[in-house]
Amino acid sequence: MSVAFDTLRAARKLRDEGGFDERQAATLVDIFAEGMTETLVTKADLEKTEASLRAEIDTLRGDLEKTEASLRADLEKTEERLEGKMRELEQRMTIRLGAMMVAAVALIVALIKLV
């Protein structure tokens, strides 16, 4: 998209008020007009870029939400496994403590019988 620029008016102004001859004025205006169309950003350009960025942000937001959901699910699975392992460890420790207490009582009974 190009920016509105009245090249004829600019060339006349350079000729009439700037002291340029017809060829110089035309050449300068052509160079200026060409540079304007290549480097200036229009409102439409900005709106198009904004729309593109908004779409990309929405896509990234969706990806982030999916990643978050996946991470939460993984965390819940990890917590469940950890809780299961802790229950298993607690059971093993209870069994060992019970076995140690039975052994200690048996030892005390044996010592009492010997004395």
C-alpha cells in the first residue's frame, strides 16, 4: 500500500519556490516518492501486522494452556506415585518395627527364664 503524495504539486513547488528547473524538480520528487513507498508504514500495514501478532499470541496462549494442562496431569501422576511409594515404605517400616519388637520381647523372655 502506498502513501498519498502529490508528486505534481511537489515538483511545481520545487520549480516555482525552490529555484529548481523542471528536470531537477521531477527527478527529486521521483526519488522522494520512491523512498516513501518503500520505507513508510501505513495504518493498513500496522493493522495487518497487529492482526497477525494477535493471531500468533492467541496461538501461543492456546499452546501454553495445553502445556500447562499436560504439566498439571504429569504432576498429579507423580504425586500419586509418590504417595503410593510412601504408603508402601510406611508398611515395610511398620512390619520391620513389629518384627524388632517381637524379637526384643522374645529376648527379654529368654533372659528372664535364664535368670
